[in-house]
Amino acid sequence: DMYTHPEEVADALTTLREAGKIREAGVSNYTPQQTAALVPYLPFPLVSQQPEFSALQLDPLRNGVLDQCMERKMVPLAWSPLAGGRIPRGSTDVPKELLSVLDQLGEREGVTRSSVALGFILAHPSKPVCIIGTQNSERIREMARDTSITLDRHDVYRIIQASDGTPLP
């Protein structure tokens, strides 16, 4: 709530923690500035930030969220890492070039497009955790099995360029 003072949020989190209802606290969809405004009012550190982050939603790479996570030792919890299922389905709003790059890398690694999309998130040095949002046990096993893929910088920048539709400088 952008109309709630950070001190009020901190008071609520502190009350919950002191009552034993939470052990740790994090923020979701906060800008780096909102997080920085909250931190001075908390008697304990924030442990996580939950941004939307996928091969289709690259804002956390550019808006300082992932940088702040590294600076403050917060774990990024990437929600919608498969863009709400649009990446695996190959929805019409996903750039064809992005799907092509994900498929090429998937073929090279012997995994699905979804696994490459998750590998893209996991390759970031902030060490994100992907919230895959499924209750399908086979899908969970598939995603867990495929987290061992290795994407180098060339691979991740190919994904970024394909998502943006423009070459990087």
C-alpha cells in the first residue's frame, strides 16, 4: 500500500514476529526505494524480496531489485518465472525469437523450454528461488530434475536480447 508509512508496516511486522506468528519477513513487489524506506524502521533484517521475474519480465534486472537483494543479502523469490505459463505454451504475446532461443538452448541441454526459462532465472548471481506455481507433482519433479542446466553469460544475454527484441550494446 503506497499510502502506508513504512513505520506502520514495520510495526505490524514487528508485532507479528514478537507474537511468534512469523520468524522472518520479506517484501513483495517493493521498489528498491520502498525497501530502503522500510529497513530503518525494522529491528531485524528483511530476508526476501518477491519480484515478478522471467525471461519475459526483465524489470528486476534493470530496476535495482536484484542488486538490492545482493547488497542486503535478501533472497529473491521470482514469481511467475514462466510468465504465467505463457512461455511453455508459446503464447502469441511471447516474442517468437525468445521461444526460438529457449528451444535451441533446451535442445542443447536436453531439457524443455520451461527448464531453460527457469535456468535463466537461476543463473543470476543473486541466487533467486523460482516460485513455479504448480501443484502438479510431475511438473514439480520435471522442474527439479532440470535445474542442473548450465547457462553461461552468452546464453543469458541471448535470452535477454530475444525478449527485448533489440541487440544489447
